[in-house]
Amino acid sequence: MGRTAATGGGGRGARRWLPWLGLCFWAAGAAAARGTDNGEALPESIPSAPGTLPHFIEEPDDAYIIKSNPIALRCKARPAMQIFFKCNGEWVHQNEHVSEESLDESSGLKVREVFINVTRQQVEDFHGPEDYWCQCVAWSHLGTSKSRKASVRIAYLRKNFEQDPQGREVPIEGMIVLHCRPPEGVPAAEVEWLKNEEPIDSEQDENIDTRADHNLIIRQARLSDSGNYTCMAANIVAKRRSLSATVVVYVNGGWSSWTEWSACNVRCGRGWQKRSRTCTNPAPLNGGAFCEGMSVQKITCTSLCPVDGSWEVWSEWSVCSPECEHLRIRECTAPPPRNGGKFCEGLSQESENCTDGLCILDKKPLHEIKPQRWSRRGIENASDIALYSGLGAAVVAVAVLVIGVTLYRRSQSDYGVDVIDSSALTGGFQTFNFKTVRQGNSLLLNSAMQPDLTVSRTYSGPICLQDPLDKELMTESSLFNPLSDIKVKVQSSFMVSLGVSERAEYHGKNHSRTFPHGNNHSFSTMHPRNKTPYIQNLSSLPTRTELRTTGVFGHLGGRLVMPNTGVSLLIPHGAIPEENSWEIYMSINQGEPSLQSDGSEVLLSPEVTCGPPDMIVTTPFALTIPHCADVSSEHWNIHLKKRTQQGKWEEVMSVEDESTSCYCLLDPFACHVLLDSFGTYALTGEPITDCAVKQLKVAVFGCMSCNSLDYNLRVYCVDNTPCAFQEVVSDERHQGGQLLEEPKLLHFKGNTFSLQISVLDIPPFLWRIKPFTACQEVPFSRVWCSNRQPLHCAFSLERYTPTTTQLSCKICIRQLKGHEQILQVQTSILESERETITFFAQEDSSFPAQTGPKAFKIPYSIRQRICATFDTPNAKGKDWQMLAQKNSINRNLSYFATQSSPSAVILNLWEARHQHDGDLDSLACALEEIGRTHTKLSNISESQLDEADFNYSRQNGL
């Protein structure tokens, strides 16, 4: 019925369409008669009566010709009176079409389905700019519709792999990377890895990754990972197997602990002892190296032979006593017992009656009076023993007391000054004692005067200040006026040396607590008359919360630097999509740290914020954060932490861990972190041993007080980070301070010993130090956790005459049983004659934000060549892994393996690491050692660099 309608059924409606159908069939017949080469197209639309355009129910799909088998393309449309295929822009002859008609029962519309066959020869004979393609054109009463274009390609798969996996011998827990590049094929071959002919499922084993460019990555090799690995490539045509690669995971042997020394092999005399160990911790496996060294050690020993004691001969009998007895003795000394020998057996003395029982006293037989006489003598002897024992104990006690005092005086006089033991570094005051100055001290006004040890005086004086707000306390009144909680004893001879021997004695109540951290000080321990001025000074000082810098960056990337802080941000080229630009900011928190340390954890760096937080980068950016730890994996466990949106801090990673989410490269003074998200970051450290060291920067500043004869020295001990020292400089500029000596580094150990700060070698006839400030002691905990506010101690000096304009002295900062630094102060009181010491180098402060090629040390053209060379796997291993190792990046290589261009990320890390020196020569040497390039980057002239940057900018539309 449908076929009849298509060929001209009766009725007036059918007769109306006959001319148009005749035109269509005529055009098709004419095109077929002339062939398909003339390019003459069939009519695609003719004005017609109301109806609907053809709708394709099925369109031709892309197809692959396998070997010589033709493929069939089909399409189905409704309503469709005719459907023809057009291939490569030309009509297919109607004789090559196979069509079927049907009627859609639901809509009553005609459905037509058409097939054509495409042969391998047709595809091979076509030579065009694109693949062989075909599409359907369907006609209805209203017009025509076209289907999608379906491409037809000849499927194949080459036999030889472009790169076969290579065997490896790796130590246990080492990283294994097997490269595989499958044969060329259409469609592209899918790759599957086999281990010992069994498929590897990376979804079941997190240690294995097969996603990176068909490569097999085993992050930490295990003994079970040894085996034969094969790369299997397959598509619709065939399957190909690579050569098998044998992976051997070996274990180098390790010595067990030494056993205890054996007993000497002889009972007495000269012999030997031995101890042993075995190569079982672990035992060598799979060809691993055997332990080096000796498995047995022997030492000589000498066992002393025991000597039993023997009696000497008896002595002569003594004279007969009034009790009618005489005695004789002998000693066990012939020889005495030695080395565990037996003592002599028997009595050491004998007594007997010397009158044969005829001795009579007081007209009584001897046997009657003897007990009474002996009882009286025993009582007298007991009294004598008690007397002599008491005298001996008194002599020993006096001797021990004299020795103890002598040792104490020696231990407390290393510098010839007295130590103030302070637990109030945060701005409070503490009880402390001054010992009597020894006779002959150059500070004494009358060295011949004998010290009076019975007189004591009590004074109050300032010790160490933590906050810059406390500096106003260093005035004449605060030095000599008593405070309510201070009790300081000074021996009279030392008061004479200071010229204050006539001062009265003050007593105050002792308080064990100190001022709390931060700016919320408690003033309850201050004298009422000093409280009001201090609060006024507190309100007048500015508070700083953060340093901040911004810059606008686009697709070309750039560098954002916080001047004089050591903090920087590197945005790589291509990290921001084209046509986009972002205003990126970076800030450092200078207020109270929001990261509260738990337990023994210490904040080692500033809190650095970079943003905006919703920005997405396609390549990891590099954030450089300074730290103050003396880096050693044996003594520190260092963590990178990030603050969440709720304000809590969570650990991102431990620096020594292997992770693919981010990368930490720890240098001696800074940490370079590769990240893919912005936020607030900080470094914390957990000391593992007492040998963990924090690096402190010590500096001394000078400032005249309100009294023209007074001069104040302020000694700072801050974490060795540029931003911490910049905060000190800012405070001192506000107070009118002047740096007197180049700052120095002090290695402060985590051994719980305190810090002593002393003023030495003050000219005795030109200057004098005010009482109680010659030496100050800072508790360990205040220094070890000094990241909250800068720590400093103040010393008050006084000139004897206004004509003294030069000051020369030494500041000694040392940790008890630790490191020591000497700051040599040589300055002029007159500001016009004072030498200026620069706070910071100027290399950091010129351009906070740099964009485009000028922000990078490596020219873009050379960078592209390096990436193209080292991203390609190499059979000899001369690829990005060796590039990383030559640049001292030997850890966590699995992070780079997951990147699209490992070499580019390694170069970004190099850029962040060498932002100040830009040592291209070291990079060139690393490339030459690998043997993949022979061009020294350092020999490129500046004109060549400028030309490369100009060409790069021109190519990118700058």
C-alpha cells in the first residue's frame, strides 16, 4: 500500500504531486546517467503543500572497515518519500540503495529505511582533506532534511610497539615506573597491563596507578611486586603484546643489634670476650647486597684471680690489766682477701687471765667484782663514743657547706655579673638576688672594703619585656620605684659599688604568675602610681594585624612577592585559562596566631594567606614560606597545615610523607609548596629529640631615654624569619630605635635550658649599668614558643658626664649548655655621628608583582624544549625523573608522575627555589650531566633572552 502511494496512487492529491515526483526521479536518473563526478545536486527543497519535514529515526553511525569486509550505513526517517545518500559531497547512485517502506501505525506517516554498502576500495581511492564521510538526505511533501555526517575509516593496528616496557631492579619501597607506548592504530588501542599473565586492576590496589599515559606506576615497591609485566594493546582489529619486562624488588641486608658481651672465657688471667650480630634485619633478598662489616667482635679481658685472706702471726700478749687480763691480736693481712677471695676464719683477738685466777680487788674474789667493773667501763666508753661522733659529724657538715658554697659561687660567676632568673619574659617582674661582689672587683668604689654579709637591701627593677608596649616602663621611675610584687636582695658591698648603699629596704609580696601572652596584659601587679601612664601609652600605640600585597595575573602567569618577608607566590604559565585574569592577593598574619599549638608542637613559620579561595588553576602554583627550624629529619617532624573555612587547622601533609595532592620541598630557610588550591597555610614542627634546633635572630637596638644621661639597649631574640624581624624593625622605627650591630643567628636547642642575656665590658669610668640589669635569664618555654610576639630584654645604662658620646660594650646571648653569640656594640650617642646599618637587602622590595616572561628566570622557548625532551620516556632513564634527581629532588617522585607535564612542574619548583639567585648555570650543569643537551643556559646573552621574550610575547598576542 505504501509502495503504491510512492509510485503514483490515484486521486487528485496524488496527481498534484506527480510533476514534482517526476522531477525528482528525473534528476536522480539524470545524475545516475551522467555519473557522480559532475557534482550536479538533486533539488533539496521545492515549495509544497502543508505537511511535515522528514524526521530521522536512525542516522548513519561512524564505522570502521575491518580488513576487506564492506560496512553498511543505514538511516531511517518519517515521513519520507525518498532517501538518498551523499558521500564526500556527491550523490550515491540510486541503484546502490536498498530501501524499505512501512507505515507508522500511530501517526499514519510513511517510514522509509535505506541501506548502502561502503567498500575498502572506495575509502582507499578517496583522497581528501578529511576522512571519508556519508550522510542521508530525505524528502517529504514539505521539503528535505539532512542527517549527521558519518565518517568511514579503515581500521588497523601495527605490530610493533613504539616503546616496550624495560625491566627494573629496584629496592624495596622504591618507585617503579614502566613505560609503554602502544602500536599506532585506528581506532587508538586500549592498553591493559598483565603481571605474570594476570590482568592488573589498579582500582583494587591504591599503590598502583595505570592512568598516566599508559604507564604503570608502583609508588612503593613491595616484595610481591616482583614479576614479569606485559603491556597488552587491543582495538577492534587485533591484540598486540609487548615484550615482557622483569621487575625484581630486592632487599639489602641490614644488621641486627649487637648481642651482649659474653663473659670472659677464663676464670682468672687474660682472656677474651665476644659479641655478634646477624644480617637479618632484614635479610638480603632477590640479589640485595649483604651487610658490610664484621659479624663478630672480640675484645681482650682480664679476670682478676680471687685471693683468700690469711692471718698474720699473733702479736705479743699485752701487759696485765687491772682486771687481771691480757690480750693479743692478729690481722687478716697475710695476704688480705682480694677479688672476691674468702676472709680469714677464726678470731682476730684472744684474752685470758694473767694471774691464774688469783687476782683479788677490794677484798673480793675477782669473779665477784668483775661484772660490776666491766659494766661501769662500758658506760664510760659509750659516752666517749657519742661525744666523738657528734664532733666528727659537725666537722663533716661544715666542710660540705664550705665546698657547696664555693662551687655555687664559681658556677654563678662565669661573666663576673649576677644572673637574674626570670620567668616573666612577657613583660612582668620577678624576684631575684645579687651576690656580694668579690673583693678586688673593678666596679667597686672602695675595693679594700670588706663585704658585710649581714646587711641586705631590697630593690625593684625591670627584667625582660615581650611586647613593644612595655618599653615605656624603662624609665628612671620604673627602675628604682618599688612595685608591689618585687623582692630583690642586693648585698651591701655591691650596693656600694653602684653608689646606692644608703637606700632603704623594700619588701613586697611574691607572685609566681607572669603577664599573659598578647596585648591583654594584667596590671594587677603594678604600682598604682605607674598604672595610668602605662594604659595611656598602651592606647597610643598602633596595632598591626597583617601585611598584604596584590597583583593581577592572566594566562602568562607571574610572581607575587611580599617585600622583605621571604614569602612569595609563583603562578606558572598556563595555570590560568586564556582570556581570563584574576586579582590575586597574599597576606601575612602579624597579630595573635590563630593556630594554637598542641602539646610539644611549635609554629615554625608565619601564617600566609593567598587567594581568592574560589580560584581554580590547571597547573600547581608554588608558595614559598620561610621557617626557623634547623632542618633535620632526625630531630624534627614538620607538617604543613591549612585553615578551614570554619577557622580550624587541619594537617595537609607531613613534609617527609609521599603524597600526590601537594608537594613540599624543605630548604634550610624556606619551604616551597606546590598546591592546587588557595587558602591559609603554615608550617608546624614537632621535636623528636632534645637536639631539635630553632634558629633565632638576635639583634640589639639603642635609644636615648628622656634623661640625657641615660641610654637604653634593647636586645631582641626572634624566630629567624624575615617577616618576624621586619615586625621588630617596624616597632623600633616607631620608638625611634637604631640598629647597633648586624643581626646574628643563634641555634636554640630544645633541651629545656634557659637563655641568658648579659652586658659585658662596659667602660668602668665612663658608663655604669643600672642595678639589676647586668644579666637577665629568659625561661626556655618563652623562647621556644616565641612566635606570638617579639621577645626582647632591656638594659639601662647611664653616663657619668654628658661629654661621653661613645659607647663600647658586648652583648652576650647564650643558651645554658648550648650555643652562644656575641654582639659587639660600637656606637655614638650623637645621631649625627652614628653609622647606619641597613635592615634588609633591597633586592626584594622593588617589584612586588611581576607578570609575563620577565617574572621567570628560564626563557619560555628554552623551557618548552626542556619539557619536550624530558617528558618523553627514555629507555636509559634519561627523563624527568633524572631531571628531578639532578636538581636535588629525590623524594615523592610519584607526585610528578601524575602531572600532565612532569618536567614543567619540576621547572616551576626550580623557579620558586631560585627566585633570588636565578642560577641558570646550575640548571645547565644538571642538563649536561644527564647528557640530553649541550647548551649552557648561562652562556645565552641578554639580547638573546630579550629576543626570545619578544617572540614569546608576540606569539601570545601581547
